[in-house]
Amino acid sequence: MASETMKEGKERYKSGVIPYKKMGYWEPDYKIKETDVLAMFRMTPQAGVDAEECAAAVAGESSTATWTVVWTDRLTACEMYRAKAYRVDLVPNTGPGTKTEAQYFAYIAYDIDLFEGNSIANLTASIIGNVFGMKAVKALRLEDMRIPVAYLKTFQGPATGVIVERERMDKFGRPLLGATTKPKLGLSGRNYGRVVYEALKGGLDFMKDDENINSQSFMHWRDRFLYCMDAVNKASAATGEVKGHYLNVTAGTMEEMYARAEFAKSLGSIIIMIDLVIGYSAIQSMAIWARKNDMILHLHRAGNSTYSRQKNHGMSFRVICKWMRMAGVDHIHAGTVVGKLEGDPLMIRGYYDTLLDTHTEIQLEKGIFFEQDWASLNKCMPVASGGIHAGQMHQLLTYLGDDVVLQFGGGTIGHPDGIQAGAIANRTALEVMIMARNEGRDIWNEGPQILQEAAKWCGPLKAGLDTWKDVSFNYESTDSPDFVPSTTASV
């Protein structure tokens, strides 16, 4: 485990190829600085590649190294700018004696001067740039990062934040309720607006566009915005509550996104939406616009599962949560646990902690490998969406807590008695469960009974429970914890 770095001098910079460990990218005795950016990768080295050399290669290729010695290193403060792999651990339940080939956790430190302030694009160009394509690495996954306070302070953070959003919505002490308009493609603007009105009138706080509804031939964006805001205003007048609809401004150019956002603002919308696939710089730009214009910014995580779902390659969604909080979004879809999309309970809780904590402690069972001080950045509201319904309300509250938007798309619009009835069922289920919890009842165990009691006086809730009572999505998660808490007997 000792350093093998060659001493500075003629031999170190002689033309040719030397191992990354000898170049200075493996430093097991490195003293971590408060200002260092830390990253932890899950590595699967190719057969015959030493784990420490592999970690050094990852450190080198994500900072200053190339495949051969270059004398121009001597024109820089090269010892400072080299990333340092400082720790390599065998991943539990991999390697000899298991059915899984050896994987390793590699911890790497980067000097803060390697990164441009307030630029997710620059940060990611190093951390997940070329390094994932290296032949020496069979698979590589970015599991977690620690962003130092000095670097965090260069970012805006969420445009609005959870506290101000609740004040604008005048909603406290419970999750917010929402739904995605269904079908997400094919409706005319007028019929789309009718769906929005019915759901908001029935008791939801938000309705939303889905990720792929932009400006197609069957409904151009301007028509959708006009009909949706008409629905929002009428529902607000009918209920006396603040309502909103996430108007998706995602488009092919920044100029067009700004134009759509400005139109949404002119109509009185309190919230707009973008998709993750627009790119990191575009997300940061829209977050700056949102803060300047007092607009809540919702981010749909479209595309994330192409690289976040598999356990051995890509990157964990908790890293995306961290970057997006820095980038400045107010909402991000972060999992439901009980719905139709991927989600281990502990992993999902780790995502929520990343979005909502002011200070995050190391919690290996949740996949959190670094302590993180959030430097007073606003909190980002998690959104739970995908295959959830009123019959799961006790589970959703237990797993996810109050600071979340619970979005029941099919669970509202697919209700047998209509859209407004579906919204009434969800609002009733939420309020009776919140009341029971606040009265001290054990909602995890008593939840089904609480819902059945409420269904005796709420017909829409009864119809919803009868329709979806047996619906569940009990599949094994592909991204489960590597560490499991265990109890020890007291002596």
C-alpha cells in the first residue's frame, strides 16, 4: 500500500511508458484537504490488471495523465494537479468465493483548481469524461462524490427551494399532490386542458406535462400553455387554493426554451419544466432564468436510467441528485419505492437525503460514502412518480416523508368514476393518513384499515381501492445496497 511514485527528475520524464502508480496517481498516504473534490468509483479491472494500478489509471485519465510520459508536465504544477487515488477496497460479496467477479471501491481526490466554478459541464468533463472508455477497466461506475464547500459556493443552487415553494403554494405539513396528464401524447390542447382542470378541481396541487410532450403536430406548445393555464385559473377560483401546472419548455434550442418560459410567465404560471436530456449547461441556464423570474423549476429525469440503473457501470442516481441540486433545479423525480420504476428503499432514501439535507453524514447502507456539507444551498423537492395509487398512501408517507410531490398519473386519470373522482380519492387518502399519523397511530401497520374506514364515507376512495387493491410492482431492484446494517448483542 506504499506510494510507488518516481521521484521528480530526468528518469521520471524520460520518454516512454511507465505505470500510472509510478507517475504519481496512487498515493495511499495522501492527506485529504477540505477543498478537495472527492469521488468514489466502483471498478471492475480487466483480468490481470492490478486494482491499485487500475485506480491510479482512473485518477490519471480523469485529471492530467495520458498513456505515455510527456515532458510538458514540467511546465505545470503537476504534482498538485494530478488526481490521487488514495484508497482501494474490495466490494463486499464480490471476488474469490463469490459468484461475482472482483469489484473494487476506488477513492480519488482532485484539487479544486482542476475545475471551473459554477460549471457542472466542466466538472463532469473530468469526472466522467474519457475515463469510462479505458480498456484496462472492464466496468466503471461513479458511486458518490464530496463537493467541498468552497466549490459549492460557486453554484446558485435551487432557484426557489422547498421552503419558499411551500409558502407560494400555501401548503404545509403534508406532501404536495400531483399527476401527469395521460395519455401523454395525442391529446388536443382543449382536451388536455380539460384533464388538467378536472384533476386540480378534485384536489391535486399540481398537474404536469410529461417528458416527451413538447410541440408536436397534434398539439403545439402555445395551445397547450393557453388551455392549461385557463384550467389552472378556473380550478384555483373554484377551490380557493393555489394550483400549478408544470409547463414543459424543453425545446431544440436555448432561444426557444427562453421564449416558451417567458410566455409561461406572461400567462401567470408559477412553475415550468425541463428534461434532463437538454444537458447540464442548459439546465443551469434555465435555473438562472427561473430565479430571476420567481419561477419554480421542475426537472424530469428523462434518460437517467440509461446510465444509472446498472450496478457495475455508469453512475449512481445519487450523483445526479447532487449535481442537479448544485445546478439549481427545484424538483427532480427521485423514485417511489413502491411504484413501477426502479427503486430500493434504502437507495431511494439516500437520494431524498441528498436533495433535502443541510448536512449529510456517511450512511453506507444508503449508498452515501462521503460526508457532505451543503453550504446553505436551498433544498430540492423530490418527486415520486410512476405506478403509485391511493392504496399505497401509508407506505409512501412512511418511506418518503412530507417533503415530496406525490404524483398519481394513472392513479388519478384511470379512476373508474373519472378524473375528478381520482383526485378526490388521492387527496382524501393523503389527509386521513396525515391525520392518523399526527394522532400517533401506526400508519405502517394500520394504513389499510385507515383507508378502509375512510372509504366508508368517501365513494371515490372506495372505488379507487377496489380497482387497484391488488396492484403492486414487486421486482428485485438492480441497484441495491452493498452494506446492510446489522445489530450487535449487548454484553
